[in-house]
Amino acid sequence: MSQTNTASNGTPSSQDSITEVKPLIEVRNLKKHFPIRRGVLQRQVGAVQAVDGVSFNIIKGETLGLVGESGCGKSTTGRTILQLLSPTDGDVYLNGHSLTEMGRSELRKQRRRMQMIFQDPYSSLNPRMTVGNIIGEPLLIHNIGNAASRRERVQELLKLVGLNPYFINRYPHEFSGGQRQRIGVARALATNPSFIVADEPISALDVSIQAQVVNLLDDLKSELELTYLFIAHDLSMVRYISDRVAVMYLGRIVELSERDEVYDHPLHPYTQALLSAIPIPDPFKEEKRQRIILEGDVPSPANPPTGCRFHPRCGYATDVCRVEDPEFRNLGTENKPHMAACHHAEKFV
Amino acid sequence: MTHLLEVRNLETRFFTEEGIVHAVNGITYTLNEGESLGIVGESGSGKSVGVLSVMGLIPNPPGRVTAGEVIYGGRDLLKLTPSEMRRVRGHEIAMVFQDPMTSLNPVLTIGRQMTEAMELHLSIDHETAMKRAAELLSMVGLPNAADRLNDYPHQFSGGQRQRVGIAMALSCNPSILIADEPTTALDVTIQAQIVDLVKRLKEKIGMAVIWITHDLGVVASLVEKVAVMYSGFIVETAPVHELYQNTSHPYTLGLLESLPKVDAKTKQRLIPIQGLPPDLLKEPRHCPFAPRCRYAVDQCWEENPSLKPVAPEHYSACWRWENARQDARQRMMTIGEVA
Ligand SMILES: Nc1ncnc2c1ncn2[C@@H]1O[C@H](COP(=O)(O)OP(=O)(O)OP(=O)(O)O)[C@@H](O)[C@H]1O
Ligand SMILES: Nc1ncnc2c1ncn2[C@@H]1O[C@H](COP(=O)(O)OP(=O)(O)OP(=O)(O)O)[C@@H](O)[C@H]1O
Ligand code: SF4
Ligand SMILES: [Mg+2]
Ligand SMILES: [Mg+2]
């Protein structure tokens, strides 16, 4: 294998400046398959290929947006990166160290530096624990500080996410959805992580509350120099918050580039359809625009189509698409990579 | 001019152990033949309860329509007997529910469920009904529709169930289709399919549509006029272009400001609406939006403003709508809304 060719992973390569080249997170050919078992013997009859060979880098300080339809494998990607699920294949590096090859105790140490914010603010917080205990739990797990210093840290975190430190003894049900999501954010920040997977942190919230949480995540990022993997299906929010965007379809990344590049010059027909389907809250613009309406349903990841996985729904599909898996390749420049997995991507350059 | 549907001062309450939930507080709107109305507002604002009241589907107890009239075909639907109302439902006014399983019986095949209603309302025989059911299912984009009539609801994906729900709602040629957030559980691409479908059907069979959603984007692409609900009140209503161009209520403006611009080149910080959703157990005396409103003055806390005309066909319930409108126009200019 050649030296890691960062360009092929959609990260700008600059051979000269060593400091810049080092990504915080490197994901290499990551796979997560869930066995499907049937019958009394629970024999394995197949596998859900939830994540099926994804590779990308996340540079320190950036936000990588991950979008795609329900069931395409976004959450599984996030969880497998954090080793909350063990990968079926492939590897994840944090600061150049392989997380999959790490021993248990070393991985435990590294976990402090990687946290997750969950999708549902209603079910992700234990209703029987006080807010103070919820936020302080990661500190306890990692044996950080004593009771007094932990309490102090929790109060500091509450302030950081814009909640009154006075709330420390209250229970989750006493808070609104947006406030609960802030509690989730505070908890994720407790151990001073450098990398956060935010899995649809705003989807369950009302429009009027979403902006609060997005602004908070944005502020914390610059204040604490965080790096995010931001998972969402709201494409306008993803554009708003991300530096680069990866588009996922049926367990694969089909397109990856700088945010505006993806949104203004999408090279994959799936991305094009996805973008054309975003409802724009402006009737004047809605009238003028052309929608690409996809035919058919999302296929099952237990039995993905041959060749290009998108071909049954794609308006550009030809014979080669039906048989040959397209390579994830760079159609941009070396300094501004634009990765896409489509046989006909040249057409759209 | 007589309207197809006229809802006047509709008021619905829930009498619960915690107290009286003021879910819908006197809403008034009209719908003309072939017209489409979008109802938007945040969770709990009374969108579903409002249309369920029209359909006579409020569970009693604990709920009751406590005031108002729903005029359809020269009659007040609120005064009909349950069996008369059953005929109106399905046949003349059909509904697609927020959760598609609400309208589907899990132990009956799709074909059986679809044909039963048609045989009852359209007085056609079983064979004709089956043929029509297959046609409807393929019209809503279900592959191999005829073969799927013998399948049970659980054999369909979420998006497919939603489409079956729409096909069922359309089966008896209703003059009004009420769709309650039929796309929230769906993916954007499937959502676009359904919005596109309803739009085409509306044009083809001239049916009127009430589309409930919290997504201002869906409203912009689909409907002709919009009613914005907050805390059980309609706080602003206007033709869709007018609403976006001349926004005249602080809450509507707040909703627009909290959304990122899809095509923004420079990052504009989002402006969230501050504070918490209203407590519906309290009887509304002041403007319901006052606790979260940056325009609020003493008057807003003393008297609840009613809907007043601010332009032709455009109504706002706000003492300070002119200030809100001014800021809305300013915003349009600064975000570079070059027409
Ligand atoms: N523990 C599991 N066992 C079996 N299958 C699973 C498991 N977790 C996820 N899957 C399957 O893997 C696929 C990817 O799921 P995942 O939750 O990653 O999707 P997602 O992109 O996050 O979707 P959403 O937008 O709905 O959250 C789906 O088909 C899902 O049903
Ligand atoms: N059966 C019930 N008993 C008591 N309260 C109820 C009942 N049904 C609805 N409500 C209350 O009525 C209010 C309005 O609810 P409604 O379902 O109309 O909201 P909505 O605008 O449709 O919200 P969403 O966007 O979440 O669907 C809410 O406060 C709700 O809790
Ligand atoms: S009436 Fe007053 S409080 Fe209510 S929306 Fe208008 S300005 Fe705000
Ligand atoms: Mg997910
Ligand atoms: Mg509802």
C-alpha cells in the first residue's frame, strides 16, 4: 500500500506543511455489517451492510457534515468511528493511532477525547437522574476529579451551554426539548473532548428551537476548538454548519468535497436529487426551480443493488452502472478535491 | 361568494386532570373549491386538533369542541349526527393522518380496506372497486400495485404506507383532502415525491387541500395560502407570496429568521426565537406570543390582539405588526433578496 494518499480521501493535501496534513480522524475502508439471523438455531442468513467501506479524514477544527436518507448508515458510521460498535472491517485513527488495534485500557483513555451527542433529547437522558449526575457521569466513569471538583465542573458546563447552574438538581422532564439537548451537549463536553459526533442533534426539535442549538454548537466549536462530525438529514442546516460535506447512500459515501462545491456543483446524481428536493422556504424561488423526482424506494441494505447502488433510481444509469461498482475518485484538483463515485460524473463537471 | 368550507370561531378544549387545555382558541378560515391552504406552527400549536375538530374526530372525553361552526355544503358539520358525519368523512372530506398506521387496520389487507370504503360510498361492486384500488395505488407510485392489494400494512415501508394512506383518502373522490404532516417521517426525496403527487392530483381532479406542516419550505412549494398558528390561535394568514414578502407577525418573522438560507453564500447567524412554548393550561388573556416577543409592549400584555386586515387577504393578530413588517422587509433586503 502506498503512503496514505490524503487527496484520495477528499482532504486537501499539502505535502510541505506537516502540521496541516495530519488529520484528527482518519477513517479507512470502514465496514459495519449486522448479521441477520433466522430460525430456532439463529443461523445467520445474511447481513445488513449498514456501512460498507467508507474512507474519509476529518481535519482538526473542521466540521464534516454527513447527510443521506434514513437508513443509509449515518449513525452506524458515527458509532463505529467512536468504537461504540466494533467495526466488521477497516480502521479508524485518532491523531494517527489506530483505535481498532488499541488495547482496552488505552481505548478507554482515548474515549475521553471523543464524545457523542444523540439524536433524541427525550430518550437519551436518564429520567431518574438529576441533570448534575447526567452531565457529571462521564467524569465519574473516567475517574476525573473528586465530588466537589466534579460539581464545580458541571456548573461550569451548565453555564457554557447557556443553562442556569442553579438547575443542577433538577430532572430532565423539567426541561424543554431545546434545553434537554443543551444538557446532552454539556454532558458530551464534560471530559474536554476534541472530537464530537453530533448525531442529528436538532432533528427532534421545533424549528423555533433548532437555531438555538445550532448557534450553541457553532460557538462552542470556536471557543473550545472542537472538531465535529455533524450528522443530519436537513440539508440546509448541514450547509450552514459544515466546512466539508459527505453524502452517503446505502452504506457508501458517494460524494465528498467542500461545502459550497457540493451544494453548487454536485457531481453525483443522488446528491443532485437530494439537493433539488430541499424545500426552500420561499415561494418565489420554489416556482422557478426544477425538481428531480426520484422513482422508487430506497433499496434494502441487506440486499444492495449490483454495480452502482444508486442505479435503480438513477436517471443517468447505463449498462456499466448495472454491473460495475464505480470508484470513489477525485474529479476536482489536488488542492480542492471533489470526490464522487459515479461512472458518469465527468458529465457534470 | 360562498366558500367550499368555512370554519368560524372554532374552539376546542381538553378537560384533563391537570386542568383545561386550551388547544384551539377560536380559529376562523375559509377554503374555496380547488384551493390549497397550509397550516404551519410549532409542535402543540393546535394544528392537528384544529382539523380533527372539523372532521368530528376529537376524543370525547377528554376533548370537546366548545364553540364555533364548520360550514360545508350549507350545513354545520358540528351539528351532524355521528352517522351523518361518517358519510362526510371519507366521501367528501378525507384525511391523511400524521401516523399512517392510524388509518390502516393491521389485520386487513390493503385491498380489503380500500374496497370497503368505495363499495359503501360509491356503490360500486367489488370487482370494480378492486380495479380502482389498483389504479389508485399505481397513481401514488406504488410498484406492482395490483399484486400488492393482498398485502398487509406491515409489509410496506413507511413511505409506502403513507402513499397507501393517500390512495385510500383519494379513493372516494373527496372534494377536500386534509393531510396532517404526511411527510415528516419521510426522507427528503420521498417527501418530494409525495408533495409532487398531491400537487398533480390537485390539478387533475380539482380537489381542495389543507396541508398541515411545521416546514415552511413545504408550504412554500405546495400551497396558495397559509395560516400560521401559535398557541391555538391563527396569528397570521395570507396568500403564500404575500406572507413571505410582507411578513406581518413577529412569530412568522421569527420562524423565517431561525432557518438558514439554502443558498446563502455568506454565513448569516441564525436568530432563534427565545423562550419556551406557551402553557396551554392557562387561559389566554394577553397576546400568547408576548413572553417570547421582542416587539412586546404593555398593550400586548393587557389585551390579546385579534386578527385584523393588514393588506388585501392578509390578516395579522399583532398590535405591532407594522414594526414587524418593517423589519421583515429590511431582512429581505439585507439577505440580498434580489427579485
Ligand atoms: N443494531 C442493529 N442491528 C441490525 N441492523 C441495524 C442495527 N443498527 C442499524 N441497523 C440497520 O443498519 C442500517 C443503517 O442504520 P443507521 O441507523 O446507521 O441509519 P441512519 O443513516 O442513521 O438512519 P436515520 O437517518 O434514520 O437515523 C439500517 O438499515 C438499519 O436498519
Ligand atoms: N387527547 C388529548 N388530551 C389532552 N390534551 C390534548 C389531547 N390531544 C391534544 N392535546 C393537546 O392539545 C394541544 C394541541 O395539540 P395538537 O396535536 O393540535 O398540536 P399540533 O400543532 O398538531 O402539534 P404537532 O406539530 O406536534 O403535531 C397540545 O397541547 C396537546 O397536548
Ligand atoms: S401583539 Fe405584541 S406581543 Fe403579540 S406579537 Fe405583536 S408585538 Fe408581539
Ligand atoms: Mg441515524
Ligand atoms: Mg399534529
